[in-house]
Amino acid sequence: MSSRGALPFAALLAALLTAGCAPARTMLAGPEGEQAARFFAGLSDTAHFPLSASFSGVAYPPGRDPVPFVAGVKAQTPSAETVGLYDPFGRGVIYLDNDGRRLQALPGPEAGLVGFRGAPMLPAGGISLARILSGAPGYLVAGGEAARDRDGGWSLSDDRQTLYSDPGRTFLAKAEYRFPGLRVTVEYPGRVSQGPPGRILLAARWAKITLRRDLE
């Protein structure tokens, strides 16, 4: 290739590399950053207490066969709530208890189905499992670093959670929660509004779980 022909090729390659290295997020400040923060803060109001709901789902433990189960959440307030996972015969697999300060996961009689042997209490003060299962932020939003994703959706991140909206900035599409030594990702596939999500995907170190909310 002549040097004259190489110049357009080099320019095209540089343009492609530049496009490929474009940041996936644009940090926000000023009015749009404030608008994004208000949007996520307002999503907490979409979960109403007391709350009771049931789900059916499948757990995918590492190195094990998928396990079907049913689940239920009961929450009088965001700081007094329990979640139970049971096998199809109603035998307990995992129990989650939240008292507003610490989150505890306890093994049920059938915990061996998913290879779960218990876990230490997590100092997760302020999180609400019922809000998460309702499609709202687990922690109340009080500031954070706002950004706009490549698809136009907003995100907001602090030291405990990162929240992601849908591209239309209408509802919570995904969230990541950080605990000491543990990260949990929650997604709401197929969601179309701020109403309770029909499907929930959770991923943690010890399992991946899909949930489908039962009709009420």
C-alpha cells in the first residue's frame, strides 16, 4: 500500500479505535445530576408497607442442578421483614431476616439443595428486602454520583448501592448492592413501569436465582 493510500486507512482506524474507547458513562453535574438523584430518591415511595408477596423461582447453585422453589416476603416495615425460600413441598431452604441493622441468612432443613450452610450476619443497616423485591432501591437514596449511560439511562452510585434506570428513565432496571465481602446484583427483565416487577434475577456468590411474582 502506498503512503498516500495508507493515510485514509490510518485515519479510519484511529476513528474506530476512538469510538471503541468512548466512555460507557457520562458523569453528571448541575441540573441533570440533581434530576437523576431526585428520580432515584422518589422510587423508594413505590414500595408500600406492610407488604406481603409470594414468588416462584429457580436457584442455580454453582456446580449443582437447578432447584425449583417458592418464596414469600412479609414486611411490616423496612426494618422488620423476613423472606423465606422453600422447596416445592414447603420445606425451608433459606430464611432471611432483616431487623434494620443486620441482615441474617439462616439455612433451612433443605439448605443442602443449594449447598448453603449459613452465613455471618451482615451489617447492612437500612436496607429493605421488600423494597428490592418491589423493584425499588434497597437503601433510601441520599446523594451519590450520578451518570448517564450510553443508552440514555441514568445511574446513581454511593458506597452501598449502584442503581440503574431504563433508557427511558421511568423505572429501576438494575441494582448492585455491596456488603462486606459480598456483592449482590438484582435485575428486573421485561419491566415496563414502576409497578411491582413480574420477574427478578438475583446473583450472589453462592447462587443465581430467578423469581416470578405470583398474581395477587
